[in-house]
Amino acid sequence: MSEPEQQQHTARPKQLGDVPISILDLASITTGSTAAVSLRHTLDLAQHAEKWGYHRYWLAEHHNMPGVASSATSVVIGYVAGGTSTIRVGSGGIMLPNHAPLVIAEQFGTLESLYPGRIDLGLGRAPGSDQLTARALRRGPGSDGQDFPDRLGELRTYFNPISGSSMRVRAIPGEGLHIPIWLLGSSGFSAQLAAQLGLPFAFASHFAPDFLLQALDLYRSYFRPSEELANPHAMIGVNVICADTDEEAERLATSAYQQFLNIIRGRTGQLQPPVDNMEELWSIQERAIVKGQLSFSAIGSPKTVRAQLEQFQQMTNADEIIVASAIYDHDARLRSYELLADITGIKPQA
């Protein structure tokens, strides 16, 4: 995008209480448990989240990961939407290089037909898997994300055919339905593409925070108003682990630390229970890497978490915050989200 196309947008800074709070769920499978239990916990959390006033409930596509139960993301979205009544449900996200755009248009057209006005389609361009898994997904050599803009254009055309065209392939259901499309990313590519198309943008700062401020600046500076949005709408990801005391929250957070430690060691596995001392598990260098990747985390008592979230909000002026919480115990995860709802001032459902 050339410099003359740059758009400037000014708005008063948003306070924490001004922005909707949403949930990103990976449907984590804990050690010794099963995907079936994980999915029941997902629905239970979504039902509580709806009651507490959370805005969206998103699920993420990951494959070949023993600790993630949301690989069939559209199916899980239908399960959650069917068990709730008002909260928006969607993908955070669908990895479009893994799928034919027609299939995604039909799947989300079906979801929107079943649960009208409640479905979001968040899209990512990363493959989200290793090469062996990529081959198992039947992706060809060109499906590496480089053709993401073309795939996105094809997908959007299935929902909104070009006037006067005689499309021989149509998405039924899907055609003519309004399903909000979000672009997700951790770099400038999706930020600029979302700006160019006038779409909402979500940054994966909960695990890749380094380019966050630059990406938000690109998105806001180059945003072009569209039929979807008159002004840019940026959402940031934050890890939140809230408990009654700082000490309890820090102990709960060791499950997330172990999860990311295994990732940087090239391992995958189920979510581990908390430990008393992480220093016995990681080196100084590994600790620095994990803490860096999780730097957009609010961990502690309600007072501590609120102060951290206010700091992130001041830094980014986000329009929305989506929260991930890798907490081993389901009741502790529910408690964390209940405390978060209280300290952020979101409105419980009447």
C-alpha cells in the first residue's frame, strides 16, 4: 500500500471499562483426561461466560496436538452455539490455507443459518501445523499462506457474489448471509490486508507480542472504510490467570509456563498440572524466552490483574480484548473468568 493511501484516525483513548471482553478457548486436554471431557468443559465455560457478560467465545484450529480438542473447529463452534443463546461464537481462527474456501463458506453459512446473528469467522494465514500434518490435510505445495489474499477474496465472493456475475459454483447455505470476517495475525501482513479491506483485525499478542504496536499502527494508519467498518476495530490477545491471591495465580500460571516451555523444546503434549517451582524445570535462557512470549499476560489477584490490563489497554488503545487462560483445573479456570468479569465491569446477562 502506497503512502498517499494512508489514512489517519484519531479517537479518544479507550479505558478498560469501555471495551468488550471476549474469550479464546483452545479446548485444552489436561494430563490424564480426554477430548470428551475437554469439550464438555468448553461448553460449561461458554455457558458461564454468557451469563457473566462476555462478548464473544472463539475457538482455535490446531492439528496434531495431543493437548488441543478443537481441531474440527466448525463442529465445536456449532456445539457451543447450540448450548448457548446470546453470546457470539466463532473461530479464532480458521487457518484458511488448510481448507477450500467453498467448504468454509458452506460450514459457516450453515452455522449462521442455525444461529443467526451470532457467528464470527476469524481467519489466519499460518498453516498451523508441521509438514507431515500439512500433507495429511491434503494441502498442495502452493498452500503455504502466500495465496491467502486470493483465497480470502474467493471466500468473500461466495458470501457476496459480484453483482451481474453468473457464478456456477455457489455456497448454499452461505450466499447472501452476513458473517463478520476478522483477519488474525502476528505480523504486519494481516494488519495491512485487514486495513486495505476495511475488516476488523485481531493480533495474537497472547503468544507473539513483539510486533504488536507496529501492527496496530499499520492497521490504523492504512485503514480504508468499508461496508463492514467505518473505522478500524482492533482486538488484542491477553493471557489472564486470576485468583484470590497473587501467589495462587502464579502457581496456576505454571501450567501455561510448562506448555510454552515444551513448545520451545519442540514437544507437544497435554496441559500439565501446576508445580511449586518452575526453576527446577527451565534454564535461565528458557525462562527468558517463555516470559517474553507470554509478556502480554495478566497474572495475579483481581487488583493485580486489573492494573496489568489497564497498562495493556493504555499501551494499545484496543477496541476489544480477547482472553486466553491455560489453567489446569476447570473450577479454577471458571473462577478466573468470574473474577475477570467482575474487575473489568462487563455486564452480567439479566
